[in-house]
Amino acid sequence: MQGIIIHTQECDSLYGGKCYRNTVKCTDGKTRTLWVDPRMDNYRHWAEIMQIACSSKYRSKGIALDGLAPLKKNDKNLNADYPPTFVDLVDKEEIV
């Protein structure tokens, strides 16, 4: 599935430290949450994307990704264990 990260917020993790809460508008029309925690093994898939998402230089951009999958136990969240494929940066004004 494809989607666009439209917002990223650094917040406190329930397990200590910081994590990233990402709002993703998916191609199936649903808006889902993607949790990315730097202390997890799957962070290697997301490190560069989180750097872009948190950069003030790209605040007006959304990050288009492919290879996203909803969590089986909660369709409102995305599974961070699946490595994403970077597609493009999109102007947030163009996202419907």
C-alpha cells in the first residue's frame, strides 16, 4: 500500500525515551498512525525518513512511501516492521 506522511511529532515513548508519531494518509482513503521508535530493531528502515520528516527544511512537504501495511490487530495503525520504499516528496497543499 502507498501513503504519504503528512505530520510527524516527536513524543515520549511508553517504554522510555523518545519516539515518533506519524500521521499517514493512505491510498485506500484512511488516515493511519505509524509509530517509529529509535530503540527498536526496525528503526533502521525508518531512520532516514524520520530525519527528513523532522527537518524544518521539509515542513511543507509530505513524504510519499510504498510498501506500507496496516497492523493486523489494529487497522488504524501501520506496521513499522515492513521496510518502506521512498517514492517522492510532495507539497502538502497538493494532498487531498
